[in-house]
Amino acid sequence: MSSFLSVRDLKVHFPTADGVVKATDGLSFDLEKGKTLGIVGESGSGKSVSSSAILGLHRRTNAIVSGEILLDGVDLLKVSDEEMRRRRGKEVSMIFQDPLSAMHPYYTVGNQIGEAYRVHHDVSKKVAKARAVEMLDRVGIPQPDRRVDDYPHQFSGGMRQRAMIAMGLINNPSLLIADEPTTALDVTVQAQILDLLGDLQREFQSAVIIITHDLGVVAEMADDVLVMYAGRAVEYGTTKEILTRPEMPYTWGLLSSVPDVSADINAALIPIPGNPPSLLSPPTGCPFHPRCQYQDKVDGDLCSTVLPELLPGAHREGHLSRCHIKDPDAVFMREVLPEIAPDLVEER
């Protein structure tokens, strides 16, 4: 079955006075309708830049964008600006990270949601407002016929995020990109937002990309996971495989950094040492090698001199990882898992 969204060798480079920032450098992935892809990684790994490229948001910048972004067979990098505007919001839509800054403070919530509808439909303001009320009701805003006339600052953080979801879904898009949709929300509201996204996805059968640094969100929402580091994909597979049998040391570090609520309260978190690399001058070889604690598992100086390819793992079909370690699964089971989940090791 052909993928609804197919990204091939996507590069987004930004020329600067100091050199070229390679924010995304050769990214490829596929997504089918009705499925959710979680993209995870630290800040600066290229998650949001890649997704903004899908919406054509770099067209008015100095970014150099190349590769292919095929949406239902149409390369979005080759369509005109006018064609991209027609598709943006209707076929592909985005829920932004901060709804307070993404929504205009001088217009009512209903006005902004309705305008998103009128851009793609020749209807009156009255019809658009009625549609906005309907969408606010569907995303769980109480008294939507009254709250539709409120301004963004009159909504709580969770309600603003729901309003952003209503705006993103008002045209029934085939592809929805959610950029950190639960950031800055308390855990109960986070759960409500994730449940809402899941319900609406099942209703509309949309393909969903969820960008996050929260592996709990990934476990809850995603069918597949793409792990990014320094503008590249370093691991790709099903959510279960990535969370239980990862093969790339960077993914191991992400899992080690998650607090275990059932563990000893005095147990220390295990952070990834060092800092993410500069995308102006990334390290030679594997970009993660300056922070990697497992270079002794690789012969010679491969880690610092040769960029590993994103290749299928030795044990599981469809699981891709970018690492020089010959048997990463064995290293994970023998050395990593006992540190991050000793109870699980004992059970096995």
C-alpha cells in the first residue's frame, strides 16, 4: 500500500553569516492515513523545521529546501505558492505549540476559527460562526455558543489548545501536524487533549504527525516513532519496538532520562551527557559520538570518522537505526536495560 505522506531526502538549510545551518539534513519517512507518527528528539534536532517544510512555511524565508514531500502523490515542494495556500489548512493543517502566541489577541476565538473555514469555503460570516460553534462543541468547550465570542486571553491554557485543535480540524484535513500539543499543560489536561486528538483522528481518519519530547505522549498516541538528532533520523520503528528494544544509543539516553514513578524515590535520573551539537558545524562521523558512552563497542575510530547509514536492524524487520555497533540489541539487553528498568530485567 502506497503511503499517503512520503518524505524523501528532505533538506532544510539556512544560510547565515557564520555558515549554513543544516536544520534538517536528509530526512525520509512514510505515513499512512489513519496512522500516527511520533517525532521525538531534543530541542534543535529538526523536528519542527521538518514539519514546517511540509506546510510550506519556509517559502517566505531564506531557507534552501530540497528533496520530496509527496502528499497523496503530489510533491508539495513543486507546487506554486497559490496552490500551497489552497492546500494549507484544508488538506494539511497544524496545531502549534503555543496557542496564546499562535492566536491573534485582538480577534475573538470564533472569528479566528471561522476565518480558517471561510478561506476554503465561500460562505457568510454567519455560517462560518455556526461552524466554529459546532467545532468548539466537538472539542469539549462548554457553552460554545457563548464562548465563541470570547478572546484568547479569556480561555484557560487547556481551552486555548482545544480551540487550536478546532481551528486545525475545521476543514477536515487529511494530514494533521501537532507540534508539542500538550506542552505547558497540567497532566490531567494533557490526558484530555490526547484523548481528544485520538477520538477526532478516528472520526476523520486523518494521518497525524505528533512532535514531542515526551515519550509518554508517544506511548499514548503513536503507531510509529521517528527519533531525530542533529537534523537526521537516527532510529525509526513501531512504538513498541522503539520503547522496549531500541537500537541506537541516543534513544537509550532518551529512555534513561525518563523518571520512573515506581522506582526508588532517591534514585537519580540518568541524563545524556554533554549538549546537542551545533548545526553550523556538526561533528564528523556519527553526530552523537561526542556524547556516546558506547564507542568502546565499535572497532577503530568509525564513530568519529564515518557517518553510519540508517539501516534495518539485524533482529526486526522495519526497524531502522543509525549506529556502528554490530549487535546493539545485545548491548541494550545486557548493559542498558538493567540500569533503566531493573525490575523488568528481574521479571525476565
